[in-house]
Amino acid sequence: MASVSIDRSGDDPAVVVVMLQTPTWEFHFWAHLSELARLRSIRQADWSARRALQIGDAAGIPVHWAINDDTVTALIGHDDETWHIAFSMPVETIDRLAAEALELLPEPDPPTPYPGQLEIF
């Protein structure tokens, strides 16, 4: 199984660099935390139905995610049909990544009682 690491090293704390690593390969890409949390729906990104998710970028190139059986593939290229390189990993790795991203997302601000009006204290 690939190890997962999320690092907030940029100017925007909501944009992170993700490192997925196995003994034989290492893959780094940038993504917004809310986009990473979309990976929770990876099981609907069925490769045979051409339903890849575009989430993140690696060296300025989009990353597309698809699943076939219990294997997720990250396809790095301008679309999910003509990619340059791909990395395959168990779906559990992506489940962990999505869960960690969701935990790092800041809580949304509570809505004001009357939108458009200031609250009086």
C-alpha cells in the first residue's frame, strides 16, 4: 500500500502538496483540500465508463483519477485518454487521502441569521 503525506508548504493553507509513495515509486502533486475531499467519490469514477475525476496538478499538468475494480489509477496528462504517466494504487490509499484532506479542511463560517445584515452584539 502507498503511504500518504499532505504538506501545507505554500502561501495558501488550503492548497497542499500531496506525496504518495511506495518502495518503487513516488508521486507529488498539488491540490486544493476541497478538491482532494472529492476523492471520496472515487468509486463512481469508473474507468470503463470514462468517468475520471480531474483533481490536482503535477508540474502544471492535470491529474485524472479513475477506478477499475479496487485499483485506482492517477493519470497525469492533459486529459484522461492521452496521459503521459500513470500510477496505480489500492482504493484504500485514496480513501485515506480523502479522509485526511477532509480533516484538514477548515470549518465553514456559520451563516449570519439574516443574510445581508450585520449581527448586533
